[in-house]
Amino acid sequence: MAVERTLCIIKPDAVEKKKAGAILQMLEAAGFTIVACKRTHLTRPVAEGFYAVHKARPFFGELVEFMTRSPVFVAVLERDNAVAKYREVMGATDPAKADANTIRKLHGASVGENAVHGSDSLDNARIEIGYFFPASEVAPVA
Ligand code: ADP
Ligand code: MG
């Protein structure tokens, strides 16, 4: 299985609850290498750009308000089959529907405030990683 990278955002709700460390620990335990990680407070244009695909959705305004409320951690995760594996570890969008022991089941509060973001495809993972990290910060080890 190919080694992949995917983008993780630990959202404001989880950072406010001091769960960033617990979530990163779960990811390491699930076999991911955290190849880059930073704490940042998303501005409105950055959040709107990141979620541009959802612009027409009724929850877009709420989503941008939430994501800009307080700082997030943005991380690049690496392992074999990382995109699908991280979606599995993350759990369903709605924490109430997420499998037991997933990040969203354990740390999410609602369908909006669901603790983490994860890329949904390898193509989007590449775009999302590039949105937050210059190539020099995520270069493979020589
Ligand atoms: P996922 O994050 O699981 O890939 P989506 O891409 O469908 O889910 O949605 C992006 C984010 O928008 C969700 O993680 C959540 O924060 C928010 N969201 C999705 N659906 C709703 C909803 N019905 N009401 C409020 N917020 C939502
Ligand atoms: Mg999505």
C-alpha cells in the first residue's frame, strides 16, 4: 500500500478543550507520522478559501464563524493509505453517528463542532497541504 499524506485540522472546539495533545497521541498510536504541525488562528479569508467547496451550503456562514473563533492546529499526517485510514480514525461527520473510539465520537460535540478536519481524497490532500504549508516545510527527508 502506498505511503500517502493527508491534512488534519484540530478545530477550535477541540483546541479550546485542550484536546489537541490527546488527538495527536491517537494519531501517532494509529500509525501516523506527524510530518508538520503548527498552531494558527484562521482569518476569515483563509477559512472561506479553505472551505470554498461548501460556499453554497446553508451551514457555510456558521462553519466559517466556528473555524475562525479561536486557534486551530494544522498538521500533515503520513502513513500507508493515509487518506482513507485517517477518515476511518476520524469518524463520521456527525459525532453521534461516528463509530466508537473514533476522534469525533470521543471529542466532537455536534455535526458542526466535530473536533477535526480530514482530507477526503488524495488530490484534495495535496491541495489542502499546499494551502497551509510551503513545500520546504513538508519536503520528504532526503
Ligand atoms: P467532513 O468534515 O466529514 O469531510 P463535510 O466536508 O461534509 O464533512 O463538511 C465540512 C464541515 O462542515 C464539517 O466537518 C462540519 O464542521 C461542517 N458541517 C457539515 N455539515 C454540517 C451541518 N449539517 N451543519 C453544520 N455544520 C456542518
Ligand atoms: Mg469534507
